[in-house]
Amino acid sequence: MVEREAGKTDVKVHQLVKNLKGDVLSDTELLHVYTIANGLIERMDIKEGEGALEGPSAAFSGEHSPEMIP
């Protein structure tokens, strides 16, 4: 966890996403960037590497492999 400027805190997290069968869809490390205002979380952004994540992950993009379709 790293406190940054003006109420922002970076938290490095390990994210493991599996489908209902238990197959690993994603195994990554990323940052949750929290903006704190008046002692409350005002906003949470997710960053991977140097840039923010744009749009849905592959798990939610509609590009499903056959084992992901029920």
C-alpha cells in the first residue's frame, strides 16, 4: 500500500478469476487506486501496469471459449 498525493492510496492486489468449472481465466497483479474524501472512499480506479484498464476484461468481452458457454 502506498499513500500518494491528495487523498489517493495505491493498493497492489493479486486477482485470480475462475469460471464456474474452476478454470483460471485471469491471474494478474494490479493496482486499486482509492480516492479518500472526508474519511470515506469516494472513488476506486483499477490500474494494470502503467495505464488504467479500458473497457471490460476478456472474461466479459463476449469472446467466450466453448468451455465458458453454459
